[in-house]
Amino acid sequence: MKSIYNDLGILNSREVSQFKRALLTAKLTENKDRLLTWLGIKSYREADIAHIGIPDSKLATLAIEEANDVYSPSLLKHCYRTYFFSAGLALAQGLKVDEEFLFTTSILHDIGLTEKHQHVCSKQCFAVYGGHHVKDFALKNGTDTLKASKMQTAVDLHLNPHVDRATFGNEAYLLSKGAAMDVIGAHTFQLPLTFIKAIHKRYDRTGFREAILETMTSLDHREKTRADILFKMGFQKLTAKNKLDTLLGG
């Protein structure tokens, strides 16, 4: 399995249009699902943070070591929250996951935004760069080629507003949703408020909004990458309206 994007992650005109349409479609779908949930037509299973653990495998342990080495405190907590949100959504939707896969991709998905790697942003899509990095990291530490390639694709796609589960797998689908939940507050109605508060008790949001905006405004993202398009389409407003900040009294 490989990314749907080229090695630099620069979109052509058709892909730019598709990405913009996907953003609008994803918002409409989320609004529809929220309404159906409110009406009691659609429901989600209970999610309990006690049922989610951090894998103790060699790969996960090494991923934590790398994350501790390269991330700022606010981005590191974001990556942990992304994992717990993704895993929580798996429980809510009754989806089976490879916890090592989901944790490793969650904890390293923003590696291209760190001080050590952010120089790539002006040259290529940071998510595609991150996918290559995660694949190499996984292969170097004993992961088989197929799983490593799927991990690469999951990180490649985490900026996408919709990741097809049947095509790319549960982990890629959940990583995208978990990251979007933390950054812009998408899909919060799918998880209990008690679950959301428990995550933030462990990994607070202090300084996160400012930090994620800084990565969009100061890193000179290459034109026609998804980060560039998201910024031009109002990323700052989306983060400012993040429902998580309201739910948590921020």
C-alpha cells in the first residue's frame, strides 16, 4: 500500500479541487451525524479511558523516546491526545485496531512540524514526509514491510478530512479523525464528556492552540500542499472555534 500522493505531497489542480470539496463534504457529514445522534437515530458505544493502554512493545517504546526527544511539550501532548481520541473512537464505533500501529503513528504523525524536521515544510508536505519517516522508523525496528507501508499511508493521510476505512484500514481512518478532533474539535459528540475530560486531565491543552497556529503561520508551507490549502481556507478560524476548548471551559 502506498500514499495516494506523490513523494512531495504537492497537489495538482484536480487534487486541490477534490481536497476542497472533501473538506466541505466532511463538515456536512459531521453535521448530519450530530443531528442524527441528537435525535437518537444514531448512537455510539460507551468509551472508557480505562480500556485504553499505551502499548509496551519495542516499537512503541522507541517511538516514545523519539517523541520525547523532538517534540515541544504542547505538540507532544497533542500526539498523546490524538492516540486516545483515536482509540476512543474505535471503542465508540466498535472497530478493532492494532494498538501498536495506532499508537506509533499517532505519537509520530506530526514529526515534520518539529524543530528538528520542520525545514522540510517549505519543500514538501510535512505529512508525506512524516509518513516516510514513520515507515523507515518501523522498518529499522523490526516491523514487516506491509505493516510499515500501511503506517506510512496512515500518516500521509492524517490531514485528509475523510479517509476511507475499507481502502486504508481502521487505523488510518481513526488517526485522521483523532487528529481532527484534537485540532478543530470535530466529532466530539461521538465520545462522552467524561472520556474527553479524563484525557485532558492527563494531557492538558495549555499553549496548544497557539503552538499549532504557529506551525501554520511561520513554517512557510509549500504551496499546494494540504497544510497550505487548509491555512488559506480558514484554519485559524476553525481552531478558534474548537469545541473542546468550550467543553473544557477554555
